[in-house]
Amino acid sequence: MTKILAIETSCDETAAAVVEDGRRVHSNVVATQIELHRRFGGVFPEVASRQHVLAIAPVIEQALAEAGVSARALDAIAVTHGPGLAGSLLVGVNAAKGLAFAADRPLLAVNHLEGHIYSNWLEAPGADQVQPADNFPVVVLIVSGGHTELIEMRGHSRYRRLGGTLDDAAGEAFDKVARLLDLGFPGGPAIERAAEGGDPAAFDLPRALRHDPVHRFDFSFSGLKTAMLNLTKRLREQGLDLRDPHLLADLAASFQQAVADALVEKTAEAALAAGARQVCICGGVSANRCLRATAAARMAELGVPLYIPPFAYCTDNAAMIGAAAYYNWLANPRPEDGLGIDVHASLPLPEMVD
Ligand code: KG4
Ligand code: ZN
């Protein structure tokens, strides 16, 4: 039995969790900064790191207390060291170093993207959700505010990047279009709420790079964003009020369906090409019900089992970092980093060499 305390501060959530054997979540504390950043319409990096400084110690204490363990009873301490905002990452990394040194525990550095991937392996609260089996290859779609990546997993901690976005991340597109529709921050949940009851086929919006032989597994959302900008301009010129709930619902529903279609189509193509035995979707945007339903329907057609974490594990959290740390530690019991780890704002996912 391996118990890991994991710490995550890569963006605007201060989070700590205790996870056993990469799957069982003993505690999962997330102090969100959404309210602080709302008035800026996005994450304000200096404000984020200052808030992490205030929140980090109580969040760690709460995670240990809820799990009923002391720092010395842990097997290791894990922390996100990138990618993310450098000033935010530093707060978590420094806290983890201090704790690892004081409690004389190994310190494991985790890539935030690997964390999202492993959110799928966490046992869900309520436990009616099934986790993926160790049945590879697995094709993983990571869709968050900063990333949209298609990954093939050939085994635990063995990744090959198939493709990703050429411009905006899917979550970024949600956030920008929400601003365009005056829906506030964060955009994803706001668009999902506004879309309720809307017609996803009301407006004809582009699905970029469809059947593109060069960018088979890549995405592009800037054209969709521009299409939404032009569409809303045209509707306003026609004298329509975009605050009208029916019109707003149609706009939001058409937009999220366009994003979901683009994401799912490429994921299905990747699953077929890789001979995937399972497909996983993760990251903040995977909380979106339209994406979940579109993916479920398409993967059922293909006959490939689909896994998407429960909502609490879709957006940033530390439990997923604890899961990734565990599987990495199994693969490499003697990580070199230790107390020498540093933050890396643009850290790529480590790819296998063979
Ligand atoms: O994974 P995450 O919490 O942070 C990053 O690592 O980026 O993802 C945040 C992103 C934001 O862009 C947010 O708008 C989006 O996930 N998001 C959603 C939903 N919930 C969060 N997008 C669409 N529908 C949602 N329900
Ligand atoms: Zn994230």
C-alpha cells in the first residue's frame, strides 16, 4: 500500500490530496480562486500566485487531516512542476520541497498533463463509475483551458503524442466565446448552462481540419471563434438582442456541438488508427455534457469502451497528480529529481523513445 500526498498549484486552484495506490482517494481538497479572477475575465497570474501563498498551508493540512495521516506516515510527496503559470507552480513546488525535507520523504515531480490522463484511473466517490482496465493501447483526449492533445498510451507512463491544437485550446475557445456572448468567466460552465434547451443545429458552424491528411489528429478552434464573432455581429446588425434566452441558447448549443463534434471525430479517427482498446477523455472541458454525450454515442458505434472521470476530477485537482505520481514511481522507482526539481512553464508530456 502506497500513500502519496499530492500538491497542485499550476493555475488557479490550490489543491492537495492523499491517494493510495494511484486509485483510492483518501482526501481531495481544492481551494478555487474563480471568484477572485472573475472581475478580470480570466486568470490573473500575479493574483493567482499570491492567493496560492495564502491557501497552500491550510489546504495541505486539511488534506492530511481528512485522510487521517501525518506527513511522516506518507510514502512520498508529489507535486506538479509544469506546465502552467511559473509563479503559481513555484508555490506548490516550494511547499512540497519543504514538507519532503522536513518529513524526510521522497519528492516526485509530476507533469500536469499526466495528472489529467490519470484522473481517469481514480476511483470515483460513490464508486458506481468504472475505471479503465490496464488494457493498452489507450487513446486519450486531454481537453482543458490550456491544452487540447491526443495521446496514445502504450502502457502506464508510456505516451506518444498523436496531435493537438494548432491554435486555441478547446477550453480557451469556450472562455473566449463566453466573453463574446457576455456570459462571464469561466466560460465552459456558463456556455453549457446557456445552451440548455437550445438547438445544436440552429447555426451552421465550421468543424476545422475535417479529413485533413496532414493534420489528421490535430485541432483548430480559431476559425470557429471567428465564425462566432461574425455571426453575433450579423445578428446584432439585424437588430436581434443576443440576451434573448432562446437565441442565446441556440448560439451556445450550436457552438458547443461544433467543439464536441471536432473533438470526437478526431478522437474516433485516432482510436481507429491506433487500434485503441479503450478511449479516455479528461481535462476541464470533459465536464461538458454535450461532449460527454457526443463521445459516448460515437464510441458506442465503434465498440470502444469510453471513460470520462466524474465532474470533480475533470477540472484541476491534486488527486489526479497523486495517481500519475504513483504510476510513474512504479515505472521508475528512483526518480532523479528529488529536492532539486524546478518549475517548467511549458513542460511537454514525456514521450517514450521506442
Ligand atoms: O483542466 P482545467 O480545470 O484547467 C486547465 O488545466 O486548463 O480546465 C479549465 C477549462 C476552462 O477553459 C473552462 O472553461 C473549461 O475547462 N470547462 C468547461 C466546463 N467546465 C470547465 N468547458 C466546457 N464545459 C464545461 N462544463
Ligand atoms: Zn488542468
